[in-house]
Amino acid sequence: MKSGLYYAKRNVKNQELSDACNVRSPVNEDMILTHLKKTPQIHPSAYVAPNATICGDVMIGAGCRILFGACVVAEGKTLHLGENCIVMENAVIRSTDRHPATIGSHCLVGPHAHLVGCTLEDCVFVATGASVFHGAKLGYGSEVRINGVVHLRTELPAHATVPIGWIAVGNPAQILPPDQHDAIWAIQKPLNFPKFVYGVERPPEGASNMVETTSRRSETLGSHKDDIISHQR
């Protein structure tokens, strides 16, 4: 028969294990970052998961839910989320030094979606793996379904739907299947992605603008070296 001392020691070990499990790991530090002297403003009723990153000139409205692994980052211009926005796991929402981002109220951004420098009006649904690029505007109640793309400077009207894997491009938007590359490119090329997004001219055929592009991005993104963890929830 085991003694009372045995059970007392076991209880102490169990409590020590429990205490150890409750210690926050460094990888789960609150990642609320001040960037370019701008600290995120998060409504008290919003929830931000412990390993989500909120950085820079970001405003998160009442009732928002920013789930695990999501990144909401203002690289210079403002980034605003309205009320009751849901940002699912590992989604990325960014503004840039050239393009602000505005997400209206009651929007849902699915897992692994990528939104950058764009505007969503209220009640927009962006599904898993979808992408919305710089200067795009999505009208009220519109939907971008799984792996859909809304290209730069494209405007979707209210209640429009981009089907699974399709591409919306142009203003007014044309919504095309991915096998229509030539038709997509005919609309996309004049929108001038390198100039509009990076401020770099499109190179002539056979040349590359990547030295200038990456050098500019390196300088801009290098400002994150001075970010400060603010621990604000």
C-alpha cells in the first residue's frame, strides 16, 4: 500500500507540471507591434488570438475576431477593419506604403486568404485561399470564392461573385476562368502592376526590373527593424 507521503509528492509533481504547462511560451508572446510610431488601436470587445500579428497604423472595430496565425499589418498607409469582421486562420491583410486597406463591417476573410491595399465594402465574403490585390474595390455583399482572384485596380459591383478559382480583372470587372490567360492579360497589362504597386517601370522584353523592385522593397520593409512590441489587447 502506498503511503500518504507518496500521494503528496505525486500531487506536488502534478501541480508543477500543470504550472509549467500554463507558462506562456515565447512563441506565443502578444504580437501587437508599433511600426513607424503607429500603434494598433483595438476595440476592447475585439478578440485577437495570441499568435496573430497586428502591426502599425491598424484600427480594429468592435466585435472583430482575428484568429490564430493571421497577420494584419499596416506598412505605412492606414488599415481599418469595421465592426464584426472575422479574419480566419493564417489570413493576411496588409496596407502598403502606397496603398491603404479598408475592410467594411461584417466581412469574413477565410483561412490563407491574402488582401493587400484594397477596399471591401460591408458584408463581403472572401473565401479560403482567395487573393485581392492593390487598388481593388469589392462592392457590398460581393463574394470571392475559394482560390479566386480580384486583380489590381479591379472593381466588383455589389453582390458580384467570383467563382472558385476564377479571376476578376478590370473596371468594370470581367470575371474569367483561369484558362483564359490571353484574355486576362489583355486587360491586366495596361493596369501596369509594376508601376502601380512598386513604382517601377515594366522592363522591356528580355530584361528584368527585379533589382530595382527588391532594392526598394528591402529599404521599405527594413523599417520593421525598429518595431516595438506593445502588448496591447
